[in-house]
Amino acid sequence: MWTLQLKQGLRSRLQSRPAWNIDPYTRDFEAALRGMWVALCEGQAEGEELGPNPR
């Protein structure tokens, strides 16, 4: 049965992937959000007008 062979070890293969390593992913995501927030705040401090669709 090839489906049983496919299922065996699937969890360990998935968990070894970088996307399943939540701590580094969370840190990188938080850093990205923080960077966007800082850029937004710096733009407002420089008088950049922000509307519903900033460009």
C-alpha cells in the first residue's frame, strides 16, 4: 500500500521544514511589521500625507 508508506514519516518530514519552526518565523514577522511601522511613522514625521490609498 503506497498511501501507508507515504503517510509514514510525513509528520517528521513536515516538522523539519522551516515553515514549521515557528519561533524564527515569528521573530522575522515581528521584525518586518516593526520595520513597516517605523517607516510609516518616519513618513508622517516628515509631513508625508497618508490617505486611504497611500502611494
